[in-house]
Amino acid sequence: MPGQTITEKILARASGNEVVRPGDLIMAKVDLAMGNDVTAPVAIARYRELGIENVWDPAKVALVPSHFSPAKDIASAKLGMTMREFAYEQGIEHYFELGRGGIEHILLPEQALALPGHVIIGADSHSCTYGALGAFSTGVGSTDLAAVLATGKIWLRVPESVRFVYEGVPNPWVIGKDLILSVIGLVGDEGCSYQAMEHTGPALGHLSMDSRFTLTNMAIEAGAKSGIVVPDQITLDYVKQRQELHRRFTDYYVYDSDPDAEYAATHTVDVSALEPQVSLPSLPSKSQPVSTAERVKVDQVFIGSCTNAKMEDLRIAAHILRGRKADPRVRLMVIPATQEIWKQANREGLLDVFAEAGATVSTPTCGPCLGGHMGVLGPDEVCVSTSNRNYVGRMGDKTAKVYLVNPAVAAATAVLGRLSHPDEIGVEAPRLNTVGELV
Amino acid sequence: MTDVIEGPAHVYGDNVDTDVIIPARYLTTIDPAELAAHCLEDLDPDFVKRCRFGDVIVAGRNFGSGSSREHAPIAIKASGIACIVAESFARIFYRNAINVGLPIVECEGITDGAESGQVFRVDLAAGVVENVARGRSHAATPLPSFMKEILDAGGLMPWVKRSLDAGGEVSVGVSADEPVQADWRLD
Ligand code: SF4
């Protein structure tokens, strides 16, 4: 009998089976369920239809206002109220009020709520992000979340796994974002439909957790059900630090894939041949090296979102922006992913660097990433963004154009006023360590 | 749920994502009628005007990709669309549609020669989709029986409620006489 992948092992435990195989239908026990201010109100309405009084386990539920938070209008204030009142009513302690939270996909790992080996179900498509910890995590809609709130379980089809083996040492300015944009370009927007993308290989030893969260964050942009990285020392150190900081010591499970596990496909990526990438409008799969892309003029640069607004990202952007100004015609906006990141960036003086460069620095929110508020694009405007989707109308008007990049490219673009490679700035690339610090 | 759906089609291409089905600017409501009023407006501004109760959507690959917003299938269902037939679906959208009780059928080759206005006939039980205008039938990917059960119940919530009311465990009920199909790839 062939071995199992990490994904199969996690789902076997969660479903009470010795072994599961791709294609098996299982009922999996959920370790953490998440909803946000857009999806939770719908889930709560569905949940009420069941006539059940209490959610299955309030300690395993996280509710995070992020998308239209701070409330942008009365309607979104009401969505926030629905979620807040439900959290209080149900005794859900992992409700993160404004000023104490941020974007869920960065917040839950930071809070030691998302952990290795867990099954995490989030009513948000980028819930695949938690896979960077070695968890099985996937995005669902509100009704699926409602069923989980009621029963603590979810039906799943065990996915095939596709393996991505990263070799070599990343070039200057190349981080997790560039790896995943190039992989999506390779496999296509539905190239990994229904599958688990397993990221592995020696090059991951050079990637911080911040970079790995970006790798798994964009699994959905390849149509995948989940993305996953087998835990190593970098993962375990991160988890330990997070657990100690937040005094949360939930058990977790460290799995590895068996050497004879079966994969639907294996792709090898030589990261030493990669340079910073850009995905042209209006599909993430339209990725190419920045150096070969047309130098389009931009109206807005957005450094934010669950994809690239972590400490590593902000440090890289500040490295370029320190002592420089954004082009007078460019609106530069920086939105740290969580309050904890905001505070750390403040302590390190990065927020000051951004403000001096002429950027707005805002409170954590999804904001412009989904065209929600705080920087919605107008007709024909061009935006270079560190987020994950450049679909038609995603960030505002349907004629606006969005280019997806890493934070170094975004910062360089802000300075020069047109899509730019960070080398054009004439500052040496920072060296990064595996905790996302510049050394 | 009726097993046979017949109606004129609205035909679209590949990668119809949930941002164009219902843009974020309308996500501050959860009212189906309000959502339906803006369904697909960034892709096809006339859809709302043209769409009649019982129409179908026929589309290319990766329908419903992107955001997990259930507002997307809710908006489509509330527009009166009786069924979506596509070459392939993004998985979250697929689950969401079944969960809200919107029939959805994966059918390879269905966009060949498909044009808006042509009548399509979808036999959910038989797993056959026919482009009536062209007289061409296509085999659809069959739904596993428990997903049919969910659709028949009117969505996931009534289905879960039924199991809970019966005091039973909620389960996908895979039985020995319905072996799991390893090539079935719809979640
Ligand atoms: S930052 Fe963007 S992609 Fe991430 S959760 Fe928010 S809206 Fe979704």
C-alpha cells in the first residue's frame, strides 16, 4: 500500500480513519472555524434556521471583522453588529474587535489559533493560508460554515495532492509572492482545481513563515482546495513563539508526507532562475518577470492585504522607501495586516518611513483589496498591488487595471510612478533571515 | 426539485469569477432580491433586465472562481436562474450552489456552438444536457447521491436539520453499494 501525503494524514485523523485516499468522501471534525464580517452574517442567518441554541464549541470559533471594518457605512455597521452580537450571545471569545484584530488569515496564526495538523474551515476563500503551518485548511461559503457551527463537522472529498519542489536559492528581491505567482502562471487559474498544493524542497529553508503564508494564501488562485507546507524547524519555532506570546497552548500535530506518497503531479521550480514577478490584468495566471513587463504608469500603489502586509513585507517596502518619496502622481497606501504588525512596524519606525514617503498608513483592514473602501479605483485607473486578485472590477471600477506584485516591486513602482523593478531604485537588496528580518 | 429543467440560456465564457457575479460594493446586504438586482452587472449589464424565471446559464471553464461569497449563487438563484451548466466550476462556488439549493451541472463541451437565447434542456436525474436548438446532447458529470439529497432537501440547512431532528449523526452517508468515485472531483 502506498504511503500518504500530509494532507491525507491530517484528514485521516480528523475523520477517525487509519488511512484515507484521494476521492474518499469523509466527515471531518473541525478544529477551528472562521467567519468574517461579510460571510458570518449570512452564516448566522442560516444557523438560526436550524433552531439550535448553542454552537458546537465556542472556543473553536473565530469571528473577525476585516472586510468592511472600520464600518464604511450603515449597512456594513449592521453586518458588524450581527457578528458582534452573535459572538457575545454564544460566548465566542475569539472575536477580534477593531484595534485588536486585523485580517483573519494573518491574525489567526499570529494568535496561535491556527496550528499544525489541524483542520481549519474558514468562510473566506483565502482560508487556505493556514496551510503554511502544516494544517489542512480550506475556504467554504456561509452555509457550510453554518453547518460547521452547528455540528463541528464538514463533508470533504479527500483531494489529490500536487507537489511543488522548490530548488536553489532565491535571488535578491524574490520572496514567496514571486514563487506563487510564477507557479500560478505555470499551472493556470484552475490548474490545481480540487487539489491540495503541497510546497516542498530545499529552497523553502530560505523562506520565512511570512513568505510561506503567501505561498499558501494564493492556492485558491490556482483553483486549489488547499495549500500546505510540511512543518520544519522554522514552522515549529514560529508556533512556539506565538503560543508563548499569547499563552495559548492547544495541542497540535506534526505530520510529514511519506516518501512513497502518491501525487497527481510533481513540478520542480528552480527559484534561482526566478526574478520578481508581476501578474498583468485581469488574471493572476498572467504572470511574467517584472523586467519584461511594460512600464505602465500607475495611479495607485497598494501595499496591504492578507497576501503581503506582514512584517517581512513592510520591512522590504520600507527598505526601498526610506529617504525617498512616492511619485507626486501616485497615491501610495500601506495597510498592515494586523494590529500586532501595525504596532511592531511602528516600533521599528517603518510607519514613519511610509508617512515621510507620502503614503497613507491605515488601520488593518482588507479595504481596497476587494474594492471595499479606503482606496477604491475609478474608471481606467491603474493600480499596482501586493494583494492576490486582479479580476475585472475587483478593486473598483470594471475598467480599472490591477497588477499583482511583491512589496519591493510595489515600493519601487511608487517611487518611479510606473511599474518598476526594485533594481531601478539603486538600493542594494536586503538579505532576509528565516524570521522575516532584514540582516 | 424538478429533475428536468428547460429554458433559454445566457451564455458566458471562461473564468466568470464571483467578483463579477456580485461585486464587493453590494456585499453590505444579505437580501437575495437586492443582490439579484446587481447580478453579473460588471460582465453583462443587461442580464438583470433580460433574465426570466426558469432561464439557465451556460458557461465555460472555472465558473465561480475567486471569492467564497455565497452572495454569488444567492444572487443568481434569486435572479430566477433554474440551473447553471458549465464546462467546469471552481470548487467553493460548486459547494455553495448546492448548499443554497441551486442546481449546477458540470458538462464538458457544452459551450460548443452555444449562443445566448438557445434553449437548453437539463435532465438532472439522467445526467444529460441537451442544446435543443442544435439537437446535441452532452453527458454531464453525475452528482453523488448525497449531493442530490442535499439539492432535493432544498439545500444544506434543511438537509442538516433533517438529520439533526432525526437525532442522527450528520453524515455524507457513503454506503457500500455506492462505492466512492475516485474520479469524482467536485469539492
Ligand atoms: S485582504 Fe483581500 S484577499 Fe485577503 S481576506 Fe481580505 S479581501 Fe480577502
